[in-house]
Amino acid sequence: MESARFLARQVRTGERSARDGIGKALADLLDSQDALNLTTLIDESAMSRADELDGRVAAGEDPGPLCGVPVVIKDLIDQAGVPTTCGSAFYRRLPQHSAPVVERLERAGAVIVARAGLHEFAFGFSSENQWFGPVRNPHDPATSPGGSSGGSGAVVASGAAPISIGTDTGGSIRVPAALCGIFGLKVTHGRVPLTGVFPLGPSLDTVGPLAANTGDLAVAYASLAGWHPGDPWSSPRPTDLDRLDAPMKPRSLRVGLPEQWLAKAPYAAGYKERFTAVISQLESLGMGVELFDDPVLLPPGRINNILYPEVAAVHRAWWEGGKPYGWEVAGRIRETLEVGGERPAETLLDAKRWQARLRNRMRAAFQRFHLLALPTSGALRKVIGDQEIHTVTHGRLAYRAVLSWFTSLVNVSGCPAISIPVPRSGQSSGVPFSLQLVAPWWREDLLLRVSSVLEREGVARSVLAVGTPPSHQSR
């Protein structure tokens, strides 16, 4: 797959037309539709947009760092004139205005070519959608790409588009990145505006990119990040974009391993050993790695007591009005309406007290360490139709518990995190191990710089699906 930066550089200099690149992306997406289950292919307007960009380049303009790059967005992000379905049976919104994140991508020169399939209303981790069909993992069509941004992960892993955009409330960018063997960035809550993005749990929701290499992830992040004064969740805190290219010395980094979080986790066979091997690779680069004890940093805590009231607020009227939901999401919405029982205020207050304590313990950890290191997920393979995953530590468990163990707590803290594929030496196919690094609030630059070092040192690399053209992956 050609990198987004390589493609944009060619289009910006006139060596290649945006029309050719977008036409190829649309053809690849159409060929892969049976597996990807895109909700919408945006062909006519994408080609018109490509022609517009070619005209601007011919006139001497520079349309931006993503000029002519095909981008796929998750189908709960508004794009003017294109239906938003949220992967549901009944929700059909035709927005007049695009979400700020779409406007920012287009301002950087990107071309939105399709809307990715997802877990219904983003409320799950498999992207096995009852209404549109399951999104299939390009590495193995019998397995899930994860969720809820499974379509966003699968598109990049298939090689059809170099960048996609997803949302992450409990791991919904990082888990698909892990299961698809690519990179994914969960930003600090408030770093990217949420206006025009259908909510799951607004106090935990984030929007971010998935890509086949760190450089493309960084250029997408740079296009998305920043305050939007009309967005209630958006922070006016200055961005870190000026630090993205700052040099990074691995020997200067202290990395913490949260002992309880790791020790009590559900692991698929061989996965714990693979994490240990990856940590050894970090140490070989000179990073100081140390186990530390903090029993507060332990899922699942009271996560659902925070998330479920927000989900109930969004869906209660539709649920009570008899709107059709898929069986899995219907069961979870029923749960949301039961959280708190007769004392919902006390339940929520207890959960918010736990959240405050968690965030303060994370602050304490980051006084000792630059980063925390964890697996992204407890397993890398979830068979479509199977509601459980076998673990060597806990037997068969509900798949959501295994896939989200290492990610959901990060959303409650609000911190940024990145999923980094770390293949074994010589691995050229199959899904590699996925390392998750967690940084202090607003330090996305640190995550991206460390990820870039790991790529440069040969530790990190996407393993795309068999048959994906390998050219220019890191150019």
C-alpha cells in the first residue's frame, strides 16, 4: 500500500493526479465490499472532489498535506449530503453540514471515499452487524476485525485506503487496530471535537485515526486536532503539533507496567509471553521498564455505571417507542436502563468518585513514568458468531471482556493511547502482537514519536492482509 504522505506528495507536485488515486481506491473498495460491508460508497462526489483538487494543483495551489488521499470515515460521523446510519435499522440522518472532523480532513486535502461499517450504534466490539452484515477481518474472513470501528480497521488492513477515521469510547479504535495488525490512536478526551459525531457516551467518546504506519497516523492526527469553540467537549488547550517531529531518545524514557492490571488480565494462549518478549525489545532500546503496584488501576471498576446512563439518555425514547435494535445491542440497552436500580443518582456518584480516584492515581503514575505499557487486547482472534473467547487464564469469557480489558480504563482516565503492531522477527503475514502505550493527558506527540522510533528500529510494523501491495508502506 502506498502511504498517504507519499501519495499526497505526488499529487501536490503534479506527478500524479488525484483522479487516478481516488479512482483506484474506489475500485479496490468495491472489489472488497463483500468483506468490508461498507455502508456507503461515495463515488460521484469523491471523483468530483478529486477533479477539483487536480484543478487547484494545476493552478499553483497547495491543497494541503492530505491532498488527494482517500479516507474512509466511520458511519456515525456526519458528512453533508450523505446519510448517517450508525449501522442501525432505523436511524437515517441526512446532514446539511459536515462534522468539524470531516471539514478539517477536507481542508487538509483529503477525499472521503466511503463510510465504514461498524458495530450498531458503536455499542460493541465485534462489528458483526445484524442489519448490514458482519465486517470481516481481511487477514481471516472467518474472524472479526474488532469494534466498534471494525470497518475502519478492516479498510486499512485490506490496503484499500491508507487512512480511516474511527471513534473510541472503550477501545473502539485500538481494538480494531490490534485485530487488524495496524496502528490506531486514541486521543485525549477533548483534543478532537465531537460535534456531528453520533454519541455513545459523550464524556468518554473520542475521534481518531487508524493507519498502516506512524507517519500517516501523525498527519491525520495533525489534521483533526485542535479546539472548536462551538463544541462543548473540545478543549482550548494548545495542540502539540510543533513537537511531532522533535527528536526522541529511547534511553530517556521510563516505562511503567501496572502490575495488577497485567496480572489479573484474561490472555489467549501465548499472548502473555509475547508481551514479555515485546517489553524485552523496549529494554534493548534502552528504555527503563519497571513494574509498579497500584490496585486502583484495575478494570472493570465502575465503568458501566458511568457509560450506561449516558447511553440510556441517548436511546431511551427510541427503546420505549419500540424501535428495532439488533439482539446484542438490544440486550445491552436493556442493561443500561437497569443500571442504578432505584438509586441511579447514588450509583452514578459512586462511579464518578471512582473515576476521580482513578485519574489521580494515573497522575501519580505519570510522575514516575513517561508512559505506561500494556497489551492492546487480551486476544487477537474473535470468530464471527462466537460470543466467547478462550483464555488460558480464565477459560472461556465473553468476548467483550477479553478484547476491552486493557483499553476501557484508559477512556475513563481520559488519557491518550496508541496501538502499535509488533510482529515477530520475519513475520510477513497474520496478525502481529499489538502493544498499547498510554501517555499523560495531551501528550499525543509523545506516543507518535515513540511509535516512530519503534518503526525506525524495526520493532513496529503493520502486517497488511495477504495480497495487499507492499510498496511505499513507510515512505
